[in-house]
Amino acid sequence: MAQYKTAVLVIFGAVYLFLVLSKKYRATAIWIGIAAIYCLSRGHLRLTEMFLNINWTVLGIFAGTLILAEFFIESKVPVLLSDWIINRTRTVGMAMLWVCVLSSVLSIAVENVATVLIVAPIAIALSKRINISPVPFLVGISIASNLQGTATLIGDPPSMILAAQGIFDIKDGQLVHRVMNFFHFFWFHGKPGIFFAVQVGAVLSFLVLYLFYRRYRQSTGKVQIEHVTSWVPTVLLGVMIVALAITTTIRFWMAGVVCMVVAGVGLLWSSRRDWEQTKTILKRYDYSTTAFLAGVFIIVHALEDAGVVTDIAEYIKVTVGESPVFAYIFVVWFSVFFSAFVDNVPYITAMLPVVAKVSADMGMPNNYLLAFGLLIGSCLGGNITHVGASANIVSIGILRREGHHVSFWDFAKIGLPFTIAATIGGSLFIWLFWGG
């Protein structure tokens, strides 16, 4: 068993190192790691067990929302909203601040990378019109989109993962699993939820963006309002959100089914309207990230099965002692630092059982405090660097194609204070309501 644990830990470490050094072939790397663990397990892990540990509900929510996001982009509704904002602000700085707010709001229901692709062309065009660098604006758009993805169940994969498997009550020393529904992100056990913690962080972090953007006092002029091609995707997105709010209060597994059904309706509508566009959207779908997300569940299960999770929990307990305060601070800020450089999906999936074990060992009645702190820290930490989140990488790629090189410092000088402000605000809010 000791040799098996060592092998699992080494393979997981190798895969994680690859994810740190390369943002390509992530799904391939993680499935190679899974194959290696399976071969070395000598029958300890069964194929059926591995695939049953994939959270298919999370995959269904992710896939359905991603497909609907593509239709939402093609409908031009987000661009219409951006144009409306620009035409109602006087200066470039304030226009871009409100565009960042729009990016943040859109990412509550639309995947972060898709949000950047929606809004980035507007910032590029506005920058060219007045001959200034678009770098600070694209950085602001990407970090703003990452912020609000944490706020709701459908905003980002880590939130979906937390909702599906991260909440436990401790009764008689045993972990009792609780799933979170859509409403729990707003109000949970009689207290304000993660959504409001993110909003507190958002107020402070957008104050940081305001201080950066207020120097851009050039006039925006007027832009031509984009013509909306169809309101159907917007309606479908609204239907999906309402359906999620209802089904997650009944049976969580229904949420994945609902998202896929509504996405199927969208595909049927689109195929009858414009088959060529539908084929383009299906080709553009992020199959790689879907496969990556599925693989994360399997490789993290292997870590739990080998006892690695228990070892990490014991290390954290020794490090922070018996103090919930120190445990919370450690989880939040270690997550911020770690997620600044690596993908937060495998990190949060691996750490959720760890914080559950730490909570139980400390005699805490549940793991809500540490789990919420883990989500806040791991999702916001990616805003520090240009490699910390997929949306950041996409923004840098867009800027590179436009001939603008973005250094580590160019990104961090905005991302770091933004992250510190958002994390302090969000984590203090969680401690205020959940620390007692």
C-alpha cells in the first residue's frame, strides 16, 4: 500500500507539474496519468469504480452552459449591452470600468473564456480609436470575468464541484454529505451565502480598477449599436437558470440533465435556423476541457483511495494547530498563492476532502467555513498572474495577435491589488457569517 501511495503521489505530481508548465494538452496529460495509476494499482482500482467517480452532473452543467453561451455570443446581445454602456459614458476610463462590470455580470452565467471573447473586441476597437494601449483594459476584462464566476452554481467549474461534493456536517465524528442547490449560493442555513461574499469583494476590487482607469479621460465618442440577431438564446439562458434553481432543490443530479436538455433545444433551434453556424459552434465547443474535468475527478479519487488526502489533512492540522482561525487563514491565502500559477479545478477537487477531514479533526460541526474559504481563495488567486486562469491566457493571446506584449508585471500590477482587495473583502464576509 505504501508503494501504491507513493506511485499515485508521484504521478499526480508529474501531471500537476505539466499543467503548471504547459497550458496545452491538459486533458491528454491527465488521462495519461490516470492510465499509469490504473496500471500500477494491480487491480486495486477498477474501471467501473473510476468512471462512477466522475461527477456526471457537474459535466452536464458545464457542457450545457458552455453550448448556450456560444449561442448567446452569436446572438450579439452582449455586444449590444457593451455598446449601450459606451454610448452613455463620457470618458474611456469610465466606459472600460463599466465594460469590466458587464464582463463580471455576464460571467455569472457564461463561462469566463466565452465572456472575454464577447467583450475583448470592444475594448480593442475603443483603444485603437483613441490610440492607447488596450493592455490594461483586456487585463481588467479577464480578471473581472474570473471574479463573478465564483458567485453562483453555474458560473465556474469549481463552484459546480463545491455544490456537488464539498459540503459536510460532522455528526458523531462522521462526515454527512450535503449537496448545495442553486439557492444555497445566495442563502444557506439562514445566512447569506457565497454570492454576497463575492459582491463585497467585487466592490473593493472594482475600486482598484477605478483607480487605474480614472487616468483615461479621453472622450469615448459614439459607437454604432449592434443589431441583435435573435433573442432566443437569451430566453433559453434564462429558462436554464430558472430550471436549475428549481431542480437543484429537488435532486441535484437533475441539474445536469436540465442543462443538457435546454442546450439540446438550443441546438435544435439553431440547426433549423442556420445549420452551418450550428456546425461551427459544435466544432468550437471545448471538448478538451470537458475531458480534462472528467479526468480530474478520477485522479483525485485515486489520491483519496491511496490515503494521500488524509496525509495532507494531517500536515495542515499540524501546521495550524487546533485554531479554526489559523486554519481558515491558511486555506484562503495558500489557495490564493497556489492558484496564481496552477489550474484551480484539480486543486479544489483535491482539497475539498482535505478541508472536510481537517474540519472533522478539529471538532468543527461542519466544513462550511473552510470549504467556502477554499472556493474564494482558489478562484480569486488566478487573477494575480497571466497564467493563473484560462480567461487570462486568452486575453494575453488576443493582445499578442494585436502586437502587444504583456509581461508578468504588466498583468500583476493590476491583478495583484485586485485579487488582494477581492479576497480580503470576500474572506472577511465569510468569516463574519460563518466563523462563529
